[in-house]
Amino acid sequence: VRWSTLFIPTLRDAPADAEAASHRLLVRGGFVRQLQSGHYSMLPLGWRV
């Protein structure tokens, strides 16, 4: 799989509701996406690592 074809939604700014540093980094890097309060979904890049 080419890097250009992967779906990696990155964020420029940290999410406002993120409390832990690890949570901020995972969301900004495109590894996980928060669905609801306390529920997260792994994105394709998160499954690869």
C-alpha cells in the first residue's frame, strides 16, 4: 500500500476535550477518533502499528 493512498486524518490543533498527553497525540496523529464520551475507534493507521 502506498503512503499516498492511506486515509490518515491528522489535526493541526489539539482537541479541546483531551486531558492526557497521550490522548492528544493519538488523536492529532490520526491513530484514533473519539466517537462518544469514553468510546474510541481505531483508524487504519492505528491498526497498522
